[in-house]
Amino acid sequence: MTNNKPWLILLIILFSAIHITAQTQSREEYLQGFEQRKQWLISHYDTLTRPNYTAIAAKYATGYDIETADKMFIELLQKPSGAMFWMFPVTGCYFAGKDKMSAEASQALRNAWKTYAPSRGDTENHWAMWYATLLLMSEQWPDLPGSEWFSGNSSVENFQEAKEYLFEWARITTTIGQGEFDSPDYILEYLIPTMMLAEYALDPVVKQLGLMLTDYIFADFAAEHLDQQYIGGYSRIYERGLFRPQYLASSVFAYIYFGVGEPALHGWVIYPVLTSYRLPEIILNIATDRSQPYVHKERKRVRNVIRHGDERNPPVYKYNYITKDYGIGSLQGGLLQPIQQHTWGIRYTYGKPFSTIFGLHPYWSTLEIGMFFPEEQKTSMAGIIASKTTYNNPDKWTGGSPFERTFQHKNTLVVLYDIPVGTTSEHINGFFPANLQQRIVDDSGWIICKAGDSYVGWFPLQPGEWSKEYEAEKQRFNTATTSSNGTDESLLRNYRFRSHALQNGYVIEVRSREQIGSFENFKKQLAKTIPQSILKPGSVSVKYKTIDNRLMEFTFPEDRSLNGKSIDLTQYKLFEGPFLNAEVGSQMLTLTYKNQKMILNFKTLERIIQ
Amino acid sequence: MKRLMMVLGMISLVFFITANSTQAKEPTLYVSTLATGHYHTGMAVPLSALFYRAVSADSSWEYMGRPNNRIFNFDFHRASQGKYIALATHTGVHQSFDYGKTWKVTTGWRITEVNNVAFDPDNPDILYCSSPYGFYKSIDAGKTWNKHIDGLNSINAQFVSSFIIDHSNPAVIYSATEDGVYKSVDAGASWEKLGLRIKGVRTIVQHPIDRLSFIVGTEDNGLYFTHDGGRVWERRETGILSSTFYSVAFDPTNADIIYAAGFQTGVYKSIDGGKKWSQSFHGLGILDIRTIAVDPSNSDRIFAGTIGKGLYKSVDGGQTWQYIGLEGGYISSIKIDNFEGAKK
């Protein structure tokens, strides 16, 4: 990191400390702050001397040392690697320096797109990056024959294929929901291509699609955002991001685009910030106004199920409840995304970075691998473990399970498990951060926690055991490893609550000081509300009256009722809440904030701001 | 009568192969690699390509193209002497129309993770490919592709791991799927399920003479045989300690000799048509084998492509093995042929 502009850093820190919210600042002030944050991000890269694409893009963008940028670009383009993770940086560099780079650098880029055949990958984010950049490059050299492209297809053929896919991706996303949804890590891999399309596409229709998809993804995040955190369940997250969200791309976007929280860096965010996209005021307001608690529901889509399933893209039902102090959110449970699923969690504004409580069944199997990956099941497990090192770890903190289901209503969540004997693993885990102000195991059976003005009650339906987990020193920076066995109390990260009963579950209640008054009162109320459960193989259920008298009955796996009325998850819309609304199949998202309204109509490609 | 026909068939096959092997030049070994070691998206894949070399040579490998694409399988159009080549890759079907000098991706975004590809032996314009999403056919040399899943009525049935074209009738195709074995008698247009009710069928091979006899290899369920075109199947496991088989190969000069290999198998060999099996791994650096091939010009010469440890050769009918290169390679397919064209 090179701080060549200390005045800018100081300004940014001051700006962050003041923490102007959207409600108190004018549009002009917001845009001024955005420009400062953008320059702050770029300033970390434009003077770097070690060749990398972020540095090249920064140098081209600022005009600082173009000669070095050219040299770096030519050097790196001699040995391309990284597939779509190569395609978007070189595309970003090209557009940042198109009018400044040497003819030799430009030729090196052209040659790379002829000789290097990047893999297309197998996930939605891979394809979004692959096709968006292929389209943009094809537009830049529109008349070349197939012999001049790695694909063997002409510029026109590449463009047509890419455009067709991108529109299909938008169609499916806006009719039955996004796959690889709501990932605090992979939001970056979607915003990079959509923002590049919005900025650089020559085809006006593609350009408009890029702009609207950018709005769509930002709006989705905004409605589930609290104090630089992504609330609820996620399709994908790496473990380190669960505990140290400053490494998450969503935190960087929240800082740069929402103007919220602590300065956070990610080199790849340079490609979005170099575009002229500015967050619409309504999305900023949705992201930052937490004056009223609200329920926000969504329907998303499971990644393509290629075997061991009955449906190609089963629906994901997501439920969030968000206040100014905390957010609790959940997916319905089951295997909804391989390896990195985060089914439910509580996040609050106190005690970052370890500002979360959640639980899971740490499951892994060749069945899960086979559902989503085409290679031979037995041998692909080794490959998965090599790249996602925690996958087969019984202590892991990410992953879905076919034996887990949730039922949430507002700030109450019930989670049930019916785990067959012999399953990996034969226990469930709960994560409680070490920095909680209080973590009381109450005589009533509730585990009661205080995190600033947020209170959390966790009623385990079966006995369990507590253990301490320490953060590996290196994990503070950048590894995907799980806990260490250290004894240095300064590195104590969390307490693990593990329960070995296979028929299991817990009830979660969350309240804020504003909602229930004192922590003592919260404890008192919880003690009066003890869940009743049946926990036998094949017969797992719970009946629970919440502290504000809502009756929740839940029988594993799918029988949920509230106050005697059955809950039908299939009625979920694509988006439903005070800010975002969209019907299944509509291809239209309506954003609402007070008297502001925005409509994204993907059928007509109209973007209406009222 | 059937027995007599089989014997006569075997004699003609031996004569054909012997005649060809004396007239032809040194056959060529073609090998595709899926990846190097433990691949994940975004990493460099230096060994992912199609290679060739002389079967018996110790010379280094010649590169034929398509780096950085995970190649699951490939096919030459034999009648064209290798002018037309198709690769089944993670990124779709890649085709060459000039002996591998140039390549083109022909499948577009609708077809992905292609695990097998084959030419109609009589017509290089007709190609088939399969993927976890179904079965596809092109009748215009890859310009357009159509999906054919009529009869493949479930997600598991549409997961076609591999397929073969009947050696006596190119309109008959057999697919190994996650939901058992399916047969098409109309060149892939529609499918019917055969008798095997086993999940995870990974490979199917046809007896070189008896067109009604097949062997399938499965993930977790061993080897199954049929001799009546797929109505009745029998699991053969005498001498077999493993359950997952990705590759089965007949000795083309003696169909009673069969090789089979897969996950943690080494190489199994049967000399009695699959009744009893013996395991061989002497010299093999790994027991995980993705593909095996028998040299038709010398059936004591067997090749085994491993999962992550390159290629091995046996010159004594699979008793002992020696490493012959492509270090770290996940070898996905091996073919041995003697046509001229597909070499630069």
C-alpha cells in the first residue's frame, strides 16, 4: 500500500468519523463524499511498482506514469491466466487506458484475446464476467474473423452469443430470482461486469441492461444492509468474511457507495469505481434509513441442480427482519448452494468485526458435490477440499445441510434438525462471539446474550457443550482457515456451542433496547416462554409462543404455522417489503422510499425514476 | 450358430487388425487432459489440452491445441483420416476442420460442461455430445445444435455421463446416465430406459463382436454386464474389491480379455469375459484411473490415464506399469489410431 496522498487519507478518515447519513446530507454532499472515497481507493494502487492489473488500471485512470503502466501491461499479458478473473481486469485496464496506452500495449492485449482461451467456468458469476467482457472486447474490434479470437468465432458471433446469454441471465434473474444470490463476496463479481457494461458497451440496449442490472444488484443489497453488513442468509461466503467483514466486497461497496462504516479496500473495486455509475438517491436512502423496523422477504434460485434432485432450480425463500440495531435473516434450509451457504444469522451494530451469532449443521458429502458439480463424485471431493479447505471440517462455519430447516417470523427464528445416523457431521454448532457483553446460560434453559443495544436469546432444544475458539494470527489478514487451538486470550474469537443430539434445534429471539427495554426485562420475558418440542427420528417439532405472544408451530421439514395459520412459502414474491417489490415472473422491480419511486422494467428495458 | 458367427467375427477382426498393423505406420497415441492436479476455476491449467506421440516412442509429447480448457473427451472422424476433430470440454464442443491446426467453439452458451462427443462414423457433419443437462445433436458440422431429451424424463436421466454409438448401426446410441442406461434407435431423437436400475452409470462399452453385449461401469455399484441388449443385467464382482469404475476396455483381438478401472482400483483384468477379475497396480503411482486403452496393433500394450498423476503404460498385458509422462495430468481420454492426418 502506498500513501502518496496523505491529505486525502486524512480527509477520508475525518469524513468517516463524522459519518453523515443519507438522511442528513444533500445529494451534492453525498457525491462529493463518493468522489473522495473513490480517489482514496485509487490512491492505494496508482503508485504501486509491482505489476498487477489493479495498479495498471489506476495508473491509466489517473495518468500517473503511463509508461510504467504500459510496461506492466505488456509483461502481464505475455502469460495470461485466471480465465474470467483475467478477462475483467484486462478489460478494465483497457478501457481505463484506451486513449493513453502505447500501440504496443494495445497490440499485446489484442494478441492475448486471440491466443489465450479462458475457461468459461461453471457458475453464474463466472459467466457474467466471461460474457460481459467478451461482448465489450468484441465491440472494440467489431470486424475481426474467428481466426483473431480465442473462441474461433468472429467478433459478430462472439457479440451475439454474449448478448444473448446476458439477456437470458437477466430474464431468469428477474423472473425466478438470482442464483448465487446475496453473496457478500461475490457481489463484486456481478457488479464488475454489470457496471462495465453500463459504462463501456456501445450497443445502447446492452448498455441499458448493464445499468439496470447494476441498480438491481445494488437495490437488493441496500434492502438487506445494516451498518456496512449484509443481513440474512447468503448463497456463498468464505469463512473469514463471516468473522472479519472488512474483507468482504459488500463492505467495500457499502463504504464507497453507501458512505457507511469504516474504510475498506478491495483492489478489484477499482473497476466499478472507474465507471461513471452513481448510486441513485433512492437506493442510497433504502440502504441507510433504518428508522423503522421492517420485514423484507425474497425469492431466489438454487444454482443448477444437475443430479440427485427433482427440480433444476428450486426456489430459495429468504426472510429478513431489520432494525436500526440488528438484523436477523434466514433461508428456509436444505442444500441451496454448495459448500459456502450461510443459512441464517444475526448481525448487529455492536462489536464489529465479530458482530454475529449463527448456527449450522456442518454437513459435507459426495451427494452435495454430485448435485452441483459434473465431475466424478468420488474424485471431485479431493478437488473441492483443495480449494475450499474447510469443506470437510466438522468445525466449519459455512455450508448448508439437507437436515436443517428454519421458520422465521419477525425477530423470532426456529431452527430444526433431523439428522440420520452416520451423517457428516453428527452434531450441530452455534457461534457466539467472544466480545459479547454478556453470555448467560440461564436456569430457564435460555442462553441470553447482550451486544450493545441488541439482545439475543437462544434456547437449545437439546443439551450441548461449550468450547473456546481462538483466531489464528494469520487469519486476521487473509486465510480461509478455521479456528486455531491457541491459548492467547487476546485472540479468543468465539465460544462454540455444540450439541450432539441428532434430532435437535433451537429457538432464537432477538430484541433491541428500544423494543423491550432493559436486558433484565428481556431475560425475565424469555424465562416465561419455554418452547415445547418433540425430538424423535422422523418426528421433530416445536411449539413456541414468542415473548410477544405469537404462536409458532414447526414440524420438520416443511410444516410451519403462525397463530394456527399455515405458512405457504411458495407464495413468496421475488421481493416483498417496504422498499422492494417484484412479482415472480414479472421482470419488473419497484423500489419505494417515502415519496420516491423507481421502476426497473426488464421487459421494456425502462428505468423510471419518479 | 451365434457362437460360430462370433468365432468367425473374431477371426476376421484379428485378420483386419493384423493386416492393417503390418501395412500402416506406427500408430499414434492421442491423449486429452482434464486438468493438472486439483483444479479450481481461475487457476492456470497448463496440461489441459490434446496431445499426441507415437505409441511406442519415448519421445516428448506434441501439443495439438486448446490449452486452458478442461477436456473430458474427444473424437476424430476416422474416415476423414483425422481431418475433423471434436473436443468435449467444460466450455462446450471445440471443433477443428483442418487436422487440429485451428479450432472453433461451436456450441454457444446453451451447451456447457460437455463430457463426451462423437462423430457419426459415416458423416462428419453429424455430431453428438452429452452433458449433465442432456444429449445434443448437430447435423450441420456444429453450426447448430439441438437438445434431445425426449424420454430422458428426470434430472438424473438427463445427466448423461457418456454414450456410445452402436458399431453396427450408427442410428443406435446408448447413454450412460445418472439414472441407468438409455437407448435411442433414432439417432438420439428419443430415448428409452433399459433394464438396469442402477444410479451413477459412468461408462458403457460394447462388445467388439456381439452387438448385444455391453459392460457398464458405475460410481459405487461396480460393473454390470448384459448379453441381451440391456434387458437383463448381471453384476460381476468375483475378485473385485472396488466399486467405482470410470473406464472399461476390451482387448480388440480377444474379447474375453477385459480391463476395467476407476476410483481406487488400479487396473482390473479379466481373461474369461468378465467372470473373474484380478487387480494390477505394480508400478502404478496411483490407484485412481480415469481411462484405459488397449493398443489394437499390440494388445499387450495397455495405457492407463490417471487422475492427477499422468499417463502409464504396460507392455505385458497389464501386469506391470511404467510412467510415460504428462506429469500431474488428470488424463481424461486416450485413443490410439493410425491415420495420417491429425498430426501437424
